[in-house]
Amino acid sequence: MHPILIEIGPLSIRWYGVMIASACFIGLWVAGREAERKGIGKEKIQEFALYAIIAAIIGARIYYVLFSDLTQFLHKPLSIFAIWEGGLAIHGAILSGLIVTIFCIRQKISFWKFADTIAPSLILGQAIGRIGCFLNGDAHGNPTRLPWGLIYFPDSPAGHMFPGETLHPTQLYEMIFNFLIFCILWKVRKSMKVDGHLFLLYVVLYSAIRIFVEHFRADQLTFFGNLSAAQIIGVMGIIIAFLLMPILKRKNLLKRPL
């Protein structure tokens, strides 16, 4: 698949941008629907989205630039802003989004209730975004002889790094896992009685699959030894989530009338 969907004169519309935009719109629709069910109101989601999307894109790009090969950005500083070519790291987006969510507590909405509301839409958006990564040829895997290995278009990050070689389609691995996580969260969301538990379940499940998929990635954003930044953050996320779950449960019990 060619990374460019259509060219109109000097303007190129890339698949990556189309899929990221689709992820935002579909994610907002799902979050709005869930907000209505939880009594928050979809207008709060719309207010939140304006700040969250901007902060998420900035955070995702900063994370990618910091943990990738900085020399390429030092030689071409303007390429830092070329987000339409790919290079948005989801952990940076999530961290920035959480900062904005904390800011939105001024709206007098429970942080954990709000986090539960957006959790299914987050993972669904990530799944759709990975389709964009696949079409763009970034976030790709190492060479493989497995029958489902793919040869990427020459004019793509994967094609440049491994011209003519069959690679693990790690974007599709994560896309499938993300869709499965969405189905799980959507199925159990009504049975979760403790605010925050659904979001923490999202953190645990996504962190686990990301740690696994990173083993096959060729473009890892390395951090420490053989571990990637995503794997380290994933391990930390799982530990923190499991520590928070009983705390939130205890707080929920204390709120109940005797």
C-alpha cells in the first residue's frame, strides 16, 4: 500500500493523516455515547476533546523525538513538525491527555469516572491509528520468514530500513489486540462498580500487549539496554494500576452508606 492516498498538485493527502483523523472522530463519538450513559453529558467530552487532541499530538511527537534517533532531527529540525509522515508515540499522547484530564477536573467531574468514560474510545482510537501506521509503513517489525510477513512499499520507513524484505506486520498485531481490548472493555463497562477500575484495566491490558509486541518491533524507541521505552513504561503502568485498584476499591466502600 502506498503511504499517499491522493496527490492534488503540491498537496499530498496521506493515509496516516486520514486514519488519525478517523480515530479522533470515531473515538469522540464512542466517548460521547458513553458520557451520556454515565450522566456526564457529551458536551463535556466535546469541551475536553479540543484540549486533549492538541495536547496528545504534541506529547506524542515530543515522546517520539526524545526517544528516537535525535541526530536526524538535529540535521533536519523542521522534520520535527512533519507529523503527517508518522512518528506519534502513543505513550506520549496518553500522558499528555491525562494532564489535560486533570485540568478538566475544574469542570467538577470525578477524574476516575471521566477516565472510565474515555477508556474504550482511547483503545478504539489506538486500533484505528495502527491501521494508519501500517499504511504509512512505520511502527514496523523485524525481518521474518513467517508466512504472514509483508514487504512494505519502498518509499516508506519500513521500505527504507529493510528494502525488499518481509517484515513482521507489528502494526496489525497491535491493531488486532487493541480491537480485542476494546471489545473486553465495552463488554464489562457496565459491571464495573468502582470508578477508575475500567481505566486501570485498559492500562494493564494495553501495557501487556505492548510489552509483547515490542519484541518484534524494528523501530523501537530504545531507553535502557534491550528494553524499549514503551516496555519500561508498560511495566510501570501495570505495577501502578495494580497498586491503585485496591485503593480505589477501599475508597468506594467508604463512600457507601452503612
